[in-house]
Amino acid sequence: MELNLERPRDYLFVRRADARHVVVVDRPFNASLILARDKVIDDWGVADITTMTPEQAEPILALNPDVVLLGTGAHQRFPSQAVLAAFLQRKVGVEVMDNAAAARTWDILASEGRNVVAAFVLCDRP
């Protein structure tokens, strides 16, 4: 049996994600980022999900997603009710999970052509 490496060409895929790093295609990131199918908004500015504000959700919402995958670091931690309300008021679904789970889910939904955006909160400390 012959094995061939095939990389998706119509969306940016996540190769690896943890609490401190995300690798998109072959490019490593170590600051929080927003990922759309065709672009990365790096240095998002959210270092802790518990202090995220509704205003910090605006760059995500500006991409007009149907659903947002919110990666919150090493563990699933929820943002404030005000942040969740910012998504719900715009009729955007939001799923909160750890970064590794958000990366796996991103790769599946993006490969299916879904209108999805992932936001990864990366921490610079262990």
C-alpha cells in the first residue's frame, strides 16, 4: 500500500494546538489568534478567557461566522455571560472547549466547508 500526504488546499488547517502554541499549516503561533478558513488574525490580545470583553469578540463577529469555536487554553473555561451574550445577540453559535479540542473540531468543520471561525486563547506561562 502506498501512502501519500495530502494537505487541504481550500482552507487553513491546524496541525497542532495546546495551551501555549498553535501551528496553522506550517506556521507556529504563540499569541492568541483568530482563525478563519482563509486567514489568520494574529496577536488577538486576549490572554485570559475570564477577562475577555464583548469588545474583544468583535473581530470574530466581523467575520460573520455561523459558529465560533472558542479555545480557552489547556482546560475548558467559560467567558463571562456578557461575552456569550455578544455572540447570541448576533445569532452566532459558540462552542467553548480546550485548545486541542477546538483544533480537532476546526479541522473537521472547515474540511466540510462550514462557515466556522476558531479563536484560540494562548498563554505565555505554563
